[in-house]
Amino acid sequence: MGVRRGALAVLAGLVVGALGAPGTAAADPGDTGIGYDVSYPQCDQPLPAVASFGVVGVNGGLATTANPCLEEQLAWSAGLGPVQVYVNTANPGQVRDAVSTWPRSGDSPYGVCDGDAGPACSYVYGRTRAAVDIHAFLLPAAARAGVPLVPAELTWWLDVETTNTWQTGSAAARAANRATLEGMADYLAATGAPVGLYSSGQQWAQIVGWVPPGSSLHDLDSWLAGASDPLGAAQLCASASLTGGGDVVLAQYVTELEGRLLDHDLPC
């Protein structure tokens, strides 16, 4: 599969913006279509004044914590256009006795949760995390920032990375991890909002693996990570999506902007 026309057009804009067309000034970086994603590592740092969009991390690196700079960063993203957010994900089922957030009861598509590490409690855990992300973290921060956000009008990305706590070691563990993500996706989608998946192919294979067609994750679009420059991001746009039914719609590359590393996002 070749690079999509959208990614090629944006990539061409980046080249023109960097080199400048003959007899012209360098293009405004806002014309390239490039966006940026930010979260707690960018606290108290200046954010790009010109961008096509901004994606804000709701959490502070863990699925159970809030980004301490969420207010300021939501205001920045809202100033660029429609707000997109991403949320950290995890499944601490294998260490559930060491955490206070693991559910002991609740209904799920996998049956009744009884406190074990299986798919039922994993699903309830994910659903609970999504509810906390909306009602305890995002909406209060938006209100304090004076940004009128409606969950259904946002784009939500589930950030799936090996740096968070996951069940490991078996196909059953990966299925439980998938159930957690399904719980989050289902809760967010019930608001009417679009939901997507952020990861790299390698991390996704380790944490979740194959997603069956009946899963609510199967048709979700992908935002792929792992590139270090625009060309690498364009190649990610040509890669397979994380699931069989979705498309790759964003590709992240990490490079310097004004002397510091920042996540850039290329629409595919």
C-alpha cells in the first residue's frame, strides 16, 4: 500500500515550508496540516502558537492520575480548533491486590466481575477509568479553564504503551487487556464521540495482539507512533492499522521545535 494522498500533500507542504519556494518566504507552519500532542511533560513550557490541531493528554502518565497542566493545555488546543484528547490506559489485574482501583464487582459483556483478573473485571476497570477521565479530570479542568467542552464533540484516543501496567505472559492476558480497552472505548463511544487507538505496532502486538471482528476495537482508526521525521511518519501512514477494520489516520514523529523535542502529528 502506498502513502495516502493526504500524507503526501502534507509532506510536500513540509518540504516547501522548510525550503521555501523560489522567490517566496518559507511557508507558515500552520499551512502544513501538522499538529502537536502535549501532556504533563510539557507543563510550564511554551506551546506552538501555530498548528493545525492539538491533542492533549488527560492523564499524568498513569491511567489513574490527572495531567496537572490540563487546564492550560485544553485552552491551547481549543484555540487551534476542535479539541482532541488522549487518555492513558492500563490493566493492573495481575497486581490487583496492590492497587485500590481494581473492581470487585460489576456487570460486563463478559459476565459479572468477581474481583479476579479475567475479562469481566478488566472491562469494568476500563469503563471506570474512562468515566473518571471524563467526569473527574477533563470536565472540571475545562470548566476552570473556561473552555466549554462536550465529551461527544471531542476526538478521544486510547494511548496503549508498554510503559504502563498490563497483564502479561499469555493469550488470556492479552484478551484481558483487550477487554479493558473495550470498556474504555465503549464508555467513550456511548457519549457519541469518535474513539481511536494510539500505539506502535510492536507495543500493540505485545499488549493486545489480534483483535477479533466482534470486538468494539476492531473498526477503530489508528494513530501510529515511532517515527523521527516527516518521511518516517509518511511511511507509518502506509503501514497496517492496529486492528483489521480501522485506518491509519495520524502518524507521530518526534523532532525538535525551537530547540526542544516535541511530538508532531501528520494526518494520513
